[in-house]
Amino acid sequence: MFQRVRSTGLALGVVTTASAAVLLAAVPASAATAPDWPSSRLPTGAGCAITAYTPYSSTVSGLNEYTFTDSQVPVVTGWTMNNQQSVLTLVPGTTLVTTRITATQSCSGVGSVASGLVVGTTRLSDDVPFLRASTDAFRSVWASSNPLTPANAGAYRMPTAIVAPRYASFVLTDVWKLVGKSDFVGTPAIVTGPWSTKVLYVQRATTQVTAASRTSVAKGGKVTFRSTLRKAGTTAYIAAAGASMAFQTKLPGGAWQTRARVSTNASGVATYTFAPPRTMSWRWVHAGTRTGSFTAPSISAAKTIKVL
């Protein structure tokens, strides 16, 4: 179903979404399925109306029957990637990432969901069907899993979704047992909302190796402090060139203070030289980026420089 579109974003394939039946047919036997109708469920909400009433039905002896029609448009309430809503970090290699959409429809429930992703301002896919991942048809979770590598780092959005109700009309008894239904076969609704403006940042994990030119120094002597920053690559960690680094120190009982901000060289190395006035702790901090290489934040282990 999926094919690479470009190396900097998630690649999704082309799927026809002419009808809800096409999307529903894609659900495998192993996927979670919703019961026809929960026995305690009373259809509510605008767009869910009784159009016929049959007393003392011959279909189910001793029970009345109510025929409902459903013109309600399902609503998407949110989405996540690997259950994350703001930041997802990728390590070297391939990570299976599951995108989930939560959709609600209070009349007959949600019948199908399809959507696509955007990285930055570029749409990376046509609409791709999601498979039901929950048993509650009225507040459904739908999921689609795809492999990602650090090359797929970027700012992701899901601008629209295509959703369809389960039934066009249905018949319930007065104890809410489903005795008949007309499946929805129209064109699924294209919906959007506040959830579609939410950005999820997919970042490359980073690591640091730090060292100082000496571990102790006479007062007034200079020490060079170094950090080598590496970011997740396709198969291993690679040099993170041009990354912003903060060199911080802390006196005993004090707070961390930033002494300098420097950029890493082509080998991912940042250095800073100064004369520490007292014994103090030191560390390097990479705040991470949400543009460019999309590197994740990292803080090195604290070490001590002793002033004699």
C-alpha cells in the first residue's frame, strides 16, 4: 500500500475512497470489530431522528420497533503518533510508527476513517484508510502503522480526515436491539477542525560525549571543555554539524548558568575555553531544533572541574 515519496517525510500510497464500502473492505479479520449495537445505547444528537414507529413488531414478538435515519457527520477529536501528541523521537534504524485518529459519531457510530499526513506544508499522501483499533463504534480509535527512519524527521500535521457513519438508517427495538440496517454507501464527509492545526515534531535522537583538557587546574589556569554531539542517522549515530550548544556551569548549591553558546563543527564538536575561578560542575546542553535537521534535546552528564 505504501511507497516512498521523498526521503524527508513519511511516504503513503494512493487509495481510492469513492465509498465507505471500499474503506471497510480493507479491515482484516484480525482487526478489532464493534458489536452491531450496544444493548444500553440510545441514539442521541442532531441528525439522528426517528422516521418510523412499528408497535408490537412481528419481527420480535412483544417489542416495539423504531426506525432511525442518520445524517450526522462524524467528528474527529484528535490524533497521535505512537501515542505522542507533540514530539516523537526516532533512533537509528527503522521504527514502526502507529498513527491513531479518534473519531466520534453519537447516532449510529463511525463506519470508516481515511486521512493523510503533511510534513511542513507538503502533503505526502492521498487519503489512506485507517483500520479500527477499538470496539467502541461511537468513539472509535482508528490506526495506521508505517515504518519511519530518522530521514523522516519533520513537523507533521493531519489537515483533514474522511469519515463516514456506520449506517444510513437502522431499526432498533425498545430494548435497543438492532434488528435491521441500511449500510452507509454515500460519499464520506471531509472534515477538519482544531485538531488539524496541531503540529507533531518527529525528531532525531541525539547523544553527547564530553571531556575537559584537565580535571583540575590552578586558580587562573585555563581549561578547554568539549562535547561531541551526534544525531540519529539511518543506521547509526552520525555527527551533528552546525548544532547550537550551551556550555553551563554550577557552583556548589547554586543553579546552572549558561557561560557560552557555540555551534558544533563539521565533526559535531563544540569547544569552550575559560579559567574557572572556583571548583564547579559543568555540562553541555543541546536544546534541540524544530526546523532543519529536527534534532532532539540532550543534556550531558555533569562533571566537576577542581580549582586548586
